[in-house]
Amino acid sequence: MRRAVLALMGLVTTLVAPAAMAQTTAIVHAKAYVQPGAPPMLDATIVIEAGKIKAVAAGLAPPPGAEVVDAKGAIVTPGLMNGASQLGIEEVTSTDDGADRAVKAGPLGAAFDIQYALNSNSELLRVARFDGVTRAMTLPTGSASAPFTGQGAALRLSESADILDRPKAAVAVQTGGPSDAAAGGSRAAQWLILRNALDEARAYRAEKHGLGPRDQVLNHLDAEALAPVLDGTVPLAIAATRESDIRQAIALSRDEHVRVVIVGGAEAWRVADLLAAAKIPVVLDPFADLPYSLDEIGARLDNAARLRKAGVVIAFGMVDDLSSVYESYLAGETLREGAGLAIANGLTWDQALEAVTESPARIWGVADHYGSLAVGQDADVVIWHGDPLDVSGWPDAVYVRGAKASLRTRQGELGERYAPSHANDLWPSNYR
């Protein structure tokens, strides 16, 4: 009997041990940017276990039984993060089919929360991963109560249904031309409504504690959605491009004691010192150099470099009016190209890498588990073929929380199906 039990235990060990060992991966001989913004670690070994960075050191021997991946001296970085997108809530911009980025009617303003519409099967997630993007901030673009557009969410681009990293990561606000009509036709009305909304949210909280009445402009859903903003745990993501609007955002942050993130910021360079002093980060479009509206007359390509030099934390992503090249179907390729363009206009390579990894993680509140290759961080790791901040480079391997992701996309699959080499096939393409 004892012999039978020992034999059974041996069989179980044989079956389970390989599966357990397969959870450990060691990437060796890497040029690893462990802390973006700092010099790389040469001949680095990165050990991934149970979805986390277990160890990272130069010349470290892989642990016994680990799967060894030889980077052969290639650049290895954290997975990239798009600082402002509509990934997961949009498929195409030419139609509302498959788009859940905005609501036009009903009671929801600040309370409009896009987390409930996230589509983990979106083809655009595969395209973004193909370009090394493993995280993204998704922001709504409109609500029924201007100037609020709703609540954004931080995503992880894993190959599973579990893509929500941090819900309610920001309450988004849009200022300037595109939202003038919805807020009464003037940007002055936008700022008055926004300030009044924060006052009402405070009064609503006081009323719940029996301390006084509140105004009746906000419904209880919107008032409750603003509570984390008042507490300072969630920022207001204010889409603003004109200098005057950015100045108003700075004043709002000071007067109301709330955290603010500027999204867009085409003219932010004009007030770089004020933004730095107020500790207000900017998620900008490094391609912005043309005035698509009168709000962007001062747009210039060295915006990122000027802001960074002044001490402003910057990240890259889609601007507020949806006119930029950062549409969700190009969330990875143009993120890398834009970072390269910022380098060509004064930003250093290290600063640009930081702007697409650690900085957006800090801005949107996920830096406690993503943004670097430090021990304990989620194992979002990319092995690059060439320069990650140049579109002539590409990922050789992408890991999201330690799981190696497929780099196949629908576009690639269609290309294979209809390739000229299949012209004389016996069976039609639908059977392949």
C-alpha cells in the first residue's frame, strides 16, 4: 500500500512540476531599461515568476528549471502605455457601431463610467500589443452633462477578459471649442459649471451628514462620482489646449484643492513653469504643430521638450478633440513614432521612454505595480528588434503580467489568407 502511495505521489510530482516550472521565465543577455529615464543595465537577466518581476541583475544565472529566453543584447523595456486613448470602447471612428466612448442623453455626466462597456475581444487591442503596448488609459469623449465627459479607466492589454486594471481612474472634462455649445456656447460657462459642480458635490456630501442643503443642478449620481475628486484620490483629466484654459485649470486646482491632469495641452509650453509649480502633469500629442482650431494657434513640436525641461511630468496620448493621429487603431505605432518625433525636437531618448512607460503609470495611479522592470512589478516586458521609439523597430516578444502574448493581428491573418502565393490553391480562402 505504501509503495502504491509513493508511486502515485511520484506520478503527481512528474505531472505538476513541469507546469509549475513553466511559470518561471528568465530573459538573459538583455540591454534592460529597468527604470525608464535611467541608463540601461547591460547583460541583464530578468526573472519572471507568477506574473511578477522576481529578480533583475546583470549577469544573474537563470534559476533551475526556468524557460530561458536569450535577448542577444537587444533592448528590453517595460510594456508601453498609451496615456490617453479609446481602446476597449471603440473600433472605428467613422461610425457609432462598436463605439461606446460617449453618451448623448440621459442622466449621466461625471458618473458616466466606461468600464462597463470594455470589450476585451477588440481587434484594436491585438494591434496595440503588436506594437509593444501593454497598458492604456481609456477616456470617454462625451456625456449628457457638459463639460464632463465621464470616468476613465486604466487597462492592461492581456489576452483574457480581465483587461480592467484600475476603474474610475479619472473624471474627464472637456474645455474649449468642441464643448462650447453643450455648455451654453461659451468656455466661460464651462468653467463656471465645473466650479459649481465641485461646490455642489461638497454640499451633497454635507447634506448626507445632515449639515445643510445642496443645489439641484447635479443629480446624486454625478455628485457621488465627484467625491473621489474632492478627496484627491482621483484627478480631473481636463482636456485643454489653449493657454487661457490651461491657466483656468491651474487656478481650479489651486482654489478647489483638487488634482488636475491636462490632456492635450498644445499651448502648455507657454505656462510650463506654472504647471511645474502646481505639479500638474500633461498628456500631450507630440505631433501637434498645426492649429486645427483657434485653440491651438501656439502648437509647436518642441512642446514636450520645453515642458520636461521645466520639470513637468509628461506622457503621450490622444488629444481632446479626437483630431490627432492617436486614434485607437494606431494606439501603438503612432505612440512610438510620436515619441521619436519628440526626441527629434529636443526631448532625450531616456525622457521619451519614460513618457511612454513610467510617467503615464504615475499620472493615472498604476505605478505601484506597472511602469518599470523593478522587482515586484507586474511583468509587462517587451524584447525589441531595433529601437522601440522608431517605427522601423518592432517587438520580438511581448509579455503581459508574465504571459507571453501572441503578436498576430487580424490584419496579418487577412494578409496571409489572401496572399498572392495562394492564387492557385485548390480550395478558396474561406476554407483555409
